[in-house]
Amino acid sequence: MGEAARSRCSEVRKQLPDYLNGAVDLETAQLLRWHFSRCKNCRLIVRSAINTFREHFREKPAGNSAAKAHAA
């Protein structure tokens, strides 16, 4: 990977937290998605981040919380 490509990837990765939080404007989101579609390394990073977020931060079913509260 050339220096210019690494530089672009570095800039894209700096914007990843804001992208994942929906805190980038539409144009930036489109540019980032375009980059992810063409850059295997960045695509793997964004997919990993999304999967990690879903695994660890998805909401738990309300039934489980209520059952635990009643058991206490």
C-alpha cells in the first residue's frame, strides 16, 4: 500500500467513531462508505467495530430485566 493510500486510510479511521455514532454529515458518510467499498483493510475495521458494538451494546430484552428485579 502506497503512502497516499495509507494517509487516506488514516484520515478515514479518525472519522470512524463519528461515523458509527451517526455524527457525520451525509456527504462525509457517503465518502466513507465509498472508501470502505474499495479498501479491504478499512472495510474489515468498520465491520469489526460494528459487530463488536452489536455484540456488547445491544439492548437486552425487557423481560429479563423485569424478572431479575422481581427476584431481588
